[in-house]
Amino acid sequence: MKFPLLIATMWLIASASAQQINLIPNSDFSDPVPLKGWRVDFPYQDWYVKNVTYVRQTTMDGKRCAVIELPAGIAGNEGGKIETALVPVVPGATYLAEVQSFLPDFGVKIHAEVYAVDPRNELVRKDVESKGVKITIMRIPEQDGHPALVQIYRAQFPDPPKGNKWSKTVREFTVPMEWKVGGQKVKPAYITIKAYSFEGTPNAGKSYFTSFKLFKIKEPGAVAAPQTGILR
């Protein structure tokens, strides 16, 4: 009697695992087109206008990956980054994400960032408007078939260790049900995973990334309490 029960249990576990789909396109850089689907060019962000010149596709220690190669003087100032495609997200759902890093030179911060459609027309926040400071880091302009987006939530991963070997960092998080932007309630629409390479040094160096994964592991009804917040 126990053996059929064990077989049934194993089948259920296998079925559940098979239903978990990695939502990140070209997550391991296996597409024949280098960096297909990856976001590395940010001409609308003052801090990252040259970022596209620092990122390329390569192979490191047997893995196809992206490398962020920062010239001297850049790591200690703006740094460099790579972001996955914008993936549709379910408000209130819980996700599990992971990234593999190979960090011989620089440290890295990895975030899952959630965006909503920006109900505001302006790019300048009122409290810094007089100084003409544009809010570009947390906003994506209208492009690629989507309207202007604003970041409403960010989940930071544990910092991966530096060194000459691949390591994996993992983070589970629950997406907010809604957020307030400029006094208006908005719903999460997209999510992206970002790896940001930096170091307090004038030296040049490299950081490698691959195997970006994102799994939806709980539907909104399965979470205990939705998160809400306000972005002014």
C-alpha cells in the first residue's frame, strides 16, 4: 500500500515542478542573437547614457553569459547594469527569483523591480523641479509598445560573494496589490531583474551574469496580506 502512495506523491511533486515556468526570456543567453531581449541601452537615464558600451555577451567558465566591463573611473562613479526584459506581473502574487554571478573584480547589487503605468505626464518631481533635476532612474519612457512606466516596488537580493567562481543568489518576494503614484492608485504591470555592478575604486574590471530565473510560486489569494504603499 505504501509503494503506490509514494509513487503518487512523487508524481504530484514532479507535476508541480513541471508547471513552474521561468518567466525570463533568453535567461541563459542561449539565443543565437547576442543579448536578445536584454535591456542594456538607457539613453533616457542621465547616469547610464554610456551603459550600452560596457555590456556584451561572452562565455565564462563554460557558461554563456553577459559581462559588464567597466573602464577605469566608472566603477566608482555610475557603475554599469544589465536588466531583463519587462515581464508581465500579477499583482499580489509571490515570486521566486535567482541569478548566477561570477565576480572577479567588482561587487554587485541585484534587484527585482516592479513597474506600473505612470499616470503623471511630467518627468520632474515637484520638490526638485526648481533645480531642473529629472527623475529618470525610476521611470521608463513610452517605448517598445508600452506606455510610460514608473517603478513602485523593489526587492533586493542577498549580495553574491566576489571571487573566481559562479555563485547563485535567491530571493522570494510578494508583489504589491497596488500603489499610489501622484495621488492615484496604480496596479503593478511589469517586473524586471537588474544586476548593477560597482566598486569604490578607480580601476577597470569585469562582472559576469547568467541564469536569471523568475517563477510565480503563489497566486494572490494564497498570500497572507497584500502590500500597499505610496510613491509621491
